[in-house]
Amino acid sequence: MREFLINIRSFQDVQDFVNLASAQEFPITVGNDSYSVSASSFMGMFTLDYSNDLKVKANCTDEQWLRFGPETKRFQAG
């Protein structure tokens, strides 16, 4: 399991992140401490509060992370 924080600031960011998550073969969730949604769900992603960083949880292998991780760099907080 990999966890990291992301910043989503625009409709385009939501669309791009959902497209990226949807292309993966493993489950990815996005949310905060009390609420999370599937990262591949446009409707779910639009229910989140984007005023704070969001926590991403990717249930992937090390090999999958080597492909997915670099693709997330533009969204990562910090």
C-alpha cells in the first residue's frame, strides 16, 4: 500500500487524475481521514473538498508503483 498527498485545483486536474487512476489495475482511493472515494469515479471525486490536500491510497505492488508513482508527481503535495 502506497500513501501520498495530492493537490487538486481545477476541473482539468480532476479529469486527469481520474483518467490516470482508471488506467491502473489496482484499487486507488482518494479522500481525507473520514471520507474516501474511488479515484476512478468522476462523480465520487467531485464530492471531495479540494481546499485541503487529499490522501491517496494505492494498493499496488512495487512494480506497479514504479509505473504509477512518477505519473502522479504533478499532483503530489509538497
